[in-house]
Amino acid sequence: MPVIAASEIHGLAATGDKQLKTALGQWLDNPPRRIDRLILQCLLAAAPLKSRVRSNCGLYLASAHPARATMGALLEAVCVQHKQPKPFEFVNSVSNAAGFHIAQQLGIDGPNLFIGAGEQVWPQLLSLANLDLQDGLIEQALLLLCDERGDFCVQAVLVEGTSEASGTCDFAGLCAAVEVQSLHL
């Protein structure tokens, strides 16, 4: 699967949402409002690839957790305080909320899938994308991995074409032949 573009962002756990929004404003003319940290981070990794993405691209996003703060607030309100969730918490608690905003901002009409990330998630992301590429549903696939264990890192890879997915691939191996756009916050 040829990689045609890639980006990666790194930031400290202490990096505020305001800093993420400011950085995102450099890439998007009209960034969405009322989005959580996971969405901000994923959009920030995907936005540099916007000019290379076609509308019939598939989106495959992985993260170990949905947005922790959003889910924590939702569970606290509903389960502990027995209140109705706030609209922001409810809408952004759906795991595909990040994929929805990325697809909307990048003009993507293809399949949109969120999966839970384990230690070796790149082969799974590639396999899912490869199935849709082989079936002719899409011409490109945008793969994203958000890791928020401690400081955060979000990696994005844009691929075209099909190939046999390797069980030992990782971000560095996928991007060996392309220049990775990097941002450190």
C-alpha cells in the first residue's frame, strides 16, 4: 500500500485545548466548535494532509480510549449524579465523533470507522483499509492512531492502492519513503 503523505503531532499531557485550537486554526479556515480533546488532536494530525485527500477516501481511526474527560464527565453525570448528560458530552461520547469531524473538515465521503487500539494496531488499520480498497469502495485510506498514554502522539497516514498487509508494520516503517510533517506542541 503506497503511503503518499503522513503527519505526526506530539504534545505534552499539559498542553491545553486552547493551544490545540490555535494550532488547528493554522490548517483549517473554519474549525468546528465545541469539540473535545480527542477530536482536536486527531483533526490536528489529519489537517496537514487535507490537500492530498480525495472525497472518496476511507477514514480509519484508532485510539485506546474515547475522549477520557468527556466520557468521565458523562459517566459522572449519568451514573453518579443521575442527571441527564449535557449535549456536548452526549454527542462527543460516541466513538465516531472524531471521525465525523475529520470527514466533515476534509470533505471525506468514504467509510468511517473507529476501533479500539491495542499495542499492534497498524496491521489492523491497514487490513481494514485494504479490504475497502480491494473492493473498490475507496481509492485512498486515511489511517490515524491517537495515543494519549501520558503525553500524546497522533499519527496519520494517507495510502492509495492495495497490497498484502504486513503483520509487523508500524508508523515508522510505513512512512520510511515519505517526508512526515511533524508538529511538536
